[in-house]
Amino acid sequence: MTPDQMAPGRRTVLRIAAALGATTAAGVFAADRLGAFDTAAPGPGSIAAPAAPTAPGSPSPPAAPAPSAAAGPGPAAGALADGVAVPGAAGPQAAAAGRAPATGYRLQPMTAYTPPRFRRALPPVRTRPFLQVAQTGRTMVLTFDDGPDPRYTPPILDTLRRHRVRAMFFLCGEMADAHPDLVRRISDEGHVLGNHSWSHPLIPSLRPSRIRTELGSTSETIERLTGAAPLWYRAPFGAWNRHSFEIGAELGMEPLAWTVDTLDWTEPGADAIVTRVRAGAAPGVVVLSHDAGGDRSGTVAALDRYLPELLDDGYRLTVPHR
């Protein structure tokens, strides 16, 4: 039978079927072209996250108009973002988590496949803090706790800058949060920022969850303000316990105590502080002072006197490295 001899109804059906077939084929080829960007091999160091499994009994998501590979991996709990486990995040599709299923294709930004940001290896869990630095020549470390305080931290920074000396500042989170510009100045001038808890509690009296909050919140605040999390921490009152060592290590920090206590927290006056620093000066010594928590005018005045003396005696005032 020739096409001209077909019944009009049959010819109409065949034309509709042919049109539908052409439309479907065009859609598939377009999907393959766009999907090539999403399914390309990840760059060096990147991690491909698996698609999230559907919970038993939950309704299936609407079918996408193209193969699932073209849409990239779906959100999966425990996926890696910048090398850190983030619940509910997954690779380049993390930003779409929680939204309605996409109804079309989107090109992913090229940065989606860049290597994860470098992260330091976690330190071991210590059983005691460091009390001094490695004795390489006449080296000493100056440390200041409890700040920053707008009354005393700026003049201490001025003195350090005048003599081109770097120091360590162990910050309380609530003080750092209240004085962000001072935190940034300390960092910008090359000093090392350490974690001194959020509210200066007696650590051994706290539950582990509270210790984690005290240390974790402070590290997060310092990182938010300076772009880098602290690598050192010091327990308030020098009171450490096993939980603080474990949690500090989990947060990537080493514990640092001190060798010489100036006892400036008793507000003894500049003369007494200078005398204690002079008597305790030795290679590897870590000096404890405070730039907040009380009247620290004696600390400010004493630093202006003993710092040039230490330098004249051949001491190198520096900071520990990790």
C-alpha cells in the first residue's frame, strides 16, 4: 500500500509519532552537551561526594528530564567541604541543599573542582602544657592574657612595634568579640593569637560540652576576624585537665603555659614586674603578663622598661612556630 493509499487517520497518527520522536531525540542530545561540564573528571585534590540515599518510605523526587549524572552528585550527610566534615553538604551541589529539585540543567562554576583548602594535621593529645620554647640561643617569648582591652592593649602594641618585637596574645572570646578592630590590629602587626577560652572559667569544673563551647566559640571568633584559627591555647588560671587537652587537640591547638609569672594580675606596680622579668630571663623562657582583667597600667609601664634591656642583653624576643 502506498502512502497515498493510506487512510487519512493512519497518516495523521504516523506524522504525530514522528514529531514526538524528533523532539525527544533533540532533548537527549542537548542534555548530553550540557551534562558534559558537570560530569567532567574533578581536578586534583577534589572529592566526589556520593548521592544522598532516599529515606525508606519517603516519596521519590520528581524525575529530572535528563540522566542523573548530568546534575552532579546530590547532597550527602558527612560530605567534605574544604577538608572538613559538614553535615548535609556535598561537593558543588552543596549550595542547592534544601531547595526544590531542579527542573533544568545549570553549568557549575569552575571553582567547584578546585582542590580543598590546606588544613594542618591535628596535633597529638598532650598530658601537660609546654612551659618553654626550644632553647635556640638567647630566645624568649612574651605573652599577654585576657585581652584585648582598648585601655591597655594599644600601648602594649605600640611598645612592641617600636622595638620590632613580636609577642603572643591569648584572647578571651568575649573580649575579642567586643573589640574586633583590636583583634585585627594584633594579627596585622604580626603577633600570634591564642585561645584563652570564651569567658575565663575554671576549666576542670566544666563538663566536656561546656569546655568545647568555651574553646570552640573563641577559635571561631578569632578565625572570623582574622581569617586564621588559633594554633595555641592556654587554660585560664593555668588549670588544665584531660578533657581540655583532648578538645584543644581536636581544634588543632597546642597547649602553652609559661615559665615566668610576672604576677601583674596582683597589680604590684611596674617596679615589681620589671624585677621579676629580669630575675627570670633565660633562654627558652615564656613570660606571662596580662593586657586585661584589671588595672594593667603597671604592665604597660614595665614592658617599656624591661623590653629594651632584654634586647640590649642579647635576647631575641620571638614567637614559637608550628
